Amino acid sequence: LCDMQIMPTFLVKYKRVKYIPEFSINETKSILHACDRNTPQGKRNYSIILLAVTCGLRKSDIQALQLNNINWHRYELSIVQCKTHKVITLPLTGGTGNAIADYILSARPKDSAFNNIFLTVRAPFRPLVDSAYNDMFIKLCKKASVSRIEGRNFHSLRRSTGTWMANSGV
């Protein structure tokens, strides 16, 4: 027993990378079309999805978005990112800005003490909680017949925007 050499066993470890497919442009359009823009909730949801897609904003940044974060004269959105704590200024596309303006002017509850842009549609009016974004997104995907793939969620809109930008050389 003393003459035997004990050889250590080494296991090769590697980090598994899980690929989560992005939403296609057609899937994203279907999700946007699933928003009933004739209702306050639909106008709100449409604006939220557009912000995620056109600006690549995280859910937490959309949730924290305040009325004074938008410069309507310059069509810009300035925020301190929740995750990185860095200030960013992004251009608002005409369609996204118009959707947000339509929501604020005709659908956002007027009698709320909160400055958050996106509020609940029923009293007491307050900012949307984190789970409301997930619930809203799941319902829109179902209504749009966009298949549920494990790991593909609201944040995937941000990843999709990044993928589209990379594929187009931006």
C-alpha cells in the first residue's frame, strides 16, 4: 500500500452557456399589434414595449422612468440606469415618443401623486410593480401567438434589440 502512488483525478470544468433566442422582428411586431391602443392599458403596454425595443431599456429602468426624464424639445430620454448607476441619454424615435405622449395625455391617470410615467390603470393609481411587467408580457405573447421559449422573457426584448443592431453593423 505504501508503494502505490495515488494519482489525483482532475475534472475539466467549463461554464455552460445557455443560448436564449431573441425575438424576431415579426414576433416583436405581433406583440406590439396585440396591444389594444383604444384602451388606457393598451396604450400603456404599447409604450412600454416600444421603449424596451427602440431604446433597449431594462424593465427596471422603464419601471423607474419619471415624467421629467423626457426632454420633449430635444426628443431625448435621460435616466440613471438602475443596474449600472450610470447616466445615459437616448434619442426617442418619433413613434415611441408619440406613443408615450398619447399615453400620458389621454390614458395615464391624472390624479396620482407619483411622477412615474407608467401607472396602474385602476385606483389607487401607483407605479407598476416588477411582476406586472412579466404578467403583461406573457399575456401579450399569448395573444400574439408568440411561442414561449424557456428563458425568453421581457428582458429578451433588450437582447433582441442588441442582436438586431449587431447584425446590421451598429
